[in-house]
Amino acid sequence: MYHLSNNQVDFILDDIKKRGIQIESLQQNLLDHVCCMLENEMKPDDDFEKIYSITIQKFYKNELYEIEQETNYLLTFKNFYFMKKVLILSGIAAATSFVLGSIFKIMHWPGSLALYMMAMSVSSFLFLPLLFLIKNKELKNLQEKLVLASGIIVGMLYCTAVVGRIVQLEFAKNGILWLIYIGFAFFVFVPLYFFTGIRKPEMKINTIVVTLLFIIFISSQFLMVNLQPLLGGLWHINK
Amino acid sequence: MIFSSELIKGTLKTIVLKLLADNKKMYGYEITQKVKELTNSKIEITEGALYPTLHALEADGLVITELEYIGKRVRKHYKLTPTGKSKTKEKVSELVEFMNTMKIILDINLQTA
């Protein structure tokens, strides 16, 4: 059996680190594994560096740090099913609060404001971020990920703008947050959604219809914005 | 015939847990060699799949490590925890149940084909 020298062990460890393995425990695992393989397979007159470079290539498909990525992935998503359950529960909670809040408002019962607040806060800070984490994992294409991310941002901006209006936050009072939400949705999200979907033949009609619905929805929201406080100065000058 | 990595991926946790239950403690290289030996090289566990799985099992509290210093390197021996032992039984019986179910499905398909 071949016996590796300390210098050779150091060489392997350095190489493992250089190839992007940062978790110390994983470095130790891989170092011992490579050493075991080399000691069992090498002959005394073999060229160490040559055999090592052949051996290490057996560990991965493209790059060695794939192993670290997979480890992080498994560690991050070990609670994946729990996250999915929370996603569903938070979605139900937000929808129920919204419907109840509306009923309370129609009936002029107290508490509708609190229910609206709860619906928007749960959607914005629990449901949408979780949705992003879970869906992002399923998507492979960068452009689809961008559509998802911009959609989530639109959703969060919308909820924050609504909450801001309800509790009369200073930064939301004059409608600037509404305009940011509408601008982002119209100029970033809709074009990204449209140009990503239109390229897929099976999604073409679906994309056109949904894009039109988005434009109608966003335009109707824009019509509801009172521009006077924002353009007050300009208005005054024109008069 | 060597089984595809897709088939092995879903059963890797069970394989590792069962090996640890039968062998008290094992290190990574030993696990890959043992699997190769037991299956006549039909199943070859890759390092890229084994170590992430071992780290996940450790994070779940199913295995613990014992360190052995060999010169300048550290060898990590993996051992089952009490939770790991009961989880192994659960996983093995789940897999047996799954294999029996698969047998039923495939028999039906063979008859209808």
C-alpha cells in the first residue's frame, strides 16, 4: 500500500480548498477519501500529481464545489416540507383575513382595519418570501427566476402600499409608494413576463391574455391614484 | 448492470443508515467500498452524493461523528444516534413496502402490455 507524505496531504488539502470547498468538515471528508483512494490504488513508482488529478475528477461532473452546493442545498432545504406547509397555511390565513375584513367593512363592524392589516402583512412578509424560496428552487432558467423575483417584489410593494395607506404612514400618504408599485409592475415585471412567456410556443396565447389582464389591472390601479398631491407644485404653476 | 443515479438517490439515506446500523461505525470511503462489495459493483455511491447526505443526516441528529487523527488528516467515523436507530427501522420498512408496491404496479403493467 502506498503511503502519502505530509507534503502530499497538504497539497491535496490546498487543492480541495482552491476548488471552492469552504466547509471545513467537508474538506476533511474529501481529503480523507482522496487519500484512501490514492493509498489503495497508487503504486510506488506512479506520478503522484498525475494520479491525483485523475482521481479527483471522479468526484464531480463539472466542478468539485458541486458537492458543497449539494450539501448546502440539503442543509437549507431539510425543512422544505415544513416550509411548504407554512406557505399553504399563511396563504389561507391571508385570504381568510382579507375576506373577513371585507365582510366586516360592508357590515360596518369594528375590526376590518386590523383584518386587512393582517392579510397584507402575512402576504407581504411570510407568504410571498416563502413562495419565492420554494418556487426559485424549482426553476432552472435565469430569466424565469427574474420573472418570479420581480413578481414577488410587485406583490410585496402592493401589500406595503396598501398597509401604508391604511395606517397612514408618512412615506405612503402622498401616493408615492403606489406609483413605485405601479411603475415597477408596468415597466419591469410585465415586460419580463411577456418576453419570457412569448418565446415558448405552448405558452404564447396564455402569455398574451395574462399580460393584457395585467395591463388592465395595473392601469385601473393607476386611475385610482390621486396625482394631485404629487404634482401639486406643477399643477399650481400651470394654473 | 449498474443502477442509475436517479434510482440510487432516493434510497441513499436508507442505504447509509442500514450500513451504519449493521457496522456500528464507518467512514466515507469505507461506506462506498462496502456498498460496492455487497452489490457486486451494481451500486456505486458517488462522493458527490454520499457526503452531502452524511452532512444532512448529521444535521438531522440521526448520526454523530467520531474523529480519528491519521497524520495530518482527520478521519470521521459516522455512528447512529438512538433517533437514527429508530429512523433506520422506519426507513427500511418504508422501502420494503415501496418495493412491494412497485412489484404490484409492474406486474399489472406487464399483464396489460
